[in-house]
Amino acid sequence: MELPIRTHYDMVGGEVGVSRLVNRFYDIMDELPEAWELRKIHADDLQSARDKLFKFLSGWLGGPGLYEAEYGHPRLRMRHAPFPVDTQMRDQWLLCMDMALDEQISDELLKTQLKSSFAKVADHMRNRSG
């Protein structure tokens, strides 16, 4: 009998775990002075951003493809093109996500894998020099 494959989605706690991670990420971004430049390019109300990141991460982590079902293919670079994503923005985003992962994920191997994957995606999002 084969064991079911556990996805990162399952390992972070499914819907509840992804929601906690996303909410903590945006709470950190909203509160952390070092993420001020990143925060100011977002709307005052972060609910739409929270919802979209939750839906995206659900599918990206191996769970339900909620983002694709509602918005189509993520096309991350295209969707981020209007925003100045330089090295500073990438680093601020990663700082917030790394802090959220440190708080929300206890499995060290999983945390390392997620941080590595997020770093690759965040680096790919850069659309400005610097």
C-alpha cells in the first residue's frame, strides 16, 4: 500500500495553516519599520492582498488551485509589473515572509525548503535595477 504524498500545503496545516502564514506575513509587513517601503506600495486595507496571497499560496504549496480558478494563471511577473520590485523590495518581502515562517512553521526542514523556494520566486519578481 502506498502512502499518500504529503504536500507542503498539508505540512503547513492546510487551509488553516496557509491562512495563518498569510495573515502573519501581512501583520508583520504592516508593523515592521524595516518593511515600510514595501507596505506603502500596498492599499491601506490589506484584505484583498491577504485574500489573493492565500489563494495563490494554496495552489503553489500543492493544495487547491483557488487563485487559478478565480483569476487564471498567476503570471506573477506580469501582475507585479506596475510595482517597483527592486532588491530592496525583494529583501523587505523576504524579511516579512521569513519572520512569518519562523513563527508559524516548527519543522526546520520544511521551513528551510519554503524559505529557499520563496527566495527564488521573490528574486524572479525583481523588475527594477538596484
